[in-house]
Amino acid sequence: MIPLIYFIPMIFLVVLSILDIKTFDLEEGAFPSALTSGIVLICFILNPNPSIFILAVIIAIILLDMELYSGMADLKLFIASSLVMPSIYFVFLFACSMSVLAVPYKYIIKRYTNLDELPFIPIIAIGYMVTLVLIFL
């Protein structure tokens, strides 16, 4: 059974995924930065592990440099989701599962739409859920 602490970021990621998809094509479709910064703070309070935080920031910057995602909200949500992982190993597992999901997602979306930028928060949410299933099953 998945502990309750892991459901807080999951619910937040699902809500932000819906907001991201619904507002993505709008000119001013970005949601307030306070939402994404708030979840980072909440997740750090739930699991104040500085080594996981530092590792999550490093991995997030690497993924940003690889152009896997492009927004600061994506960066903050990856860090927040990584903060509640029980160990550093699972942060790597989360990054790998998210990266594996992102490649076909980017290919399919780019092929069937003419969008230059893609909403990436749904992939973070799905990668988080896949990681939880792999951890607790």
C-alpha cells in the first residue's frame, strides 16, 4: 500500500496537469509561480532531506539542459516530486521513468500537432505515478 505522504504531490500534479493542458494554447496560459513554489516548500517540509534536494536540483538542471522540458514550473515540480522519494535511488528511478515517457510523448505530440512547446507537467505526473508503482509493488 502506498503511504499517504506520496498522495499529496500526486494530487497536486494531477490538478496542475489538467490546468496545464487546458491553458496551454492560451496566450497568458501560465499559472502563478506561487503554486509551483508552494508545492516545493510543502514537499521539503514533508521530507527535509538536503541530499535528495541537492540531487533533485542537479538532475533537474541536467534534464533542462537536455531540453527534455523547458519551463521553470516543470523544474520546480520535478524537484518537489523528488523530495518525497524515500531515497536517492528512487530519485534516479523517477528521472529515468520520466525520461523514458517523455521521448515518445514528444514524438507523438510533435507529429500530430504543430506546437513548438509542449505541456510537460502531465509527463511528470505520469512518471511520478509509475515510480510509485515500481517502488511499492
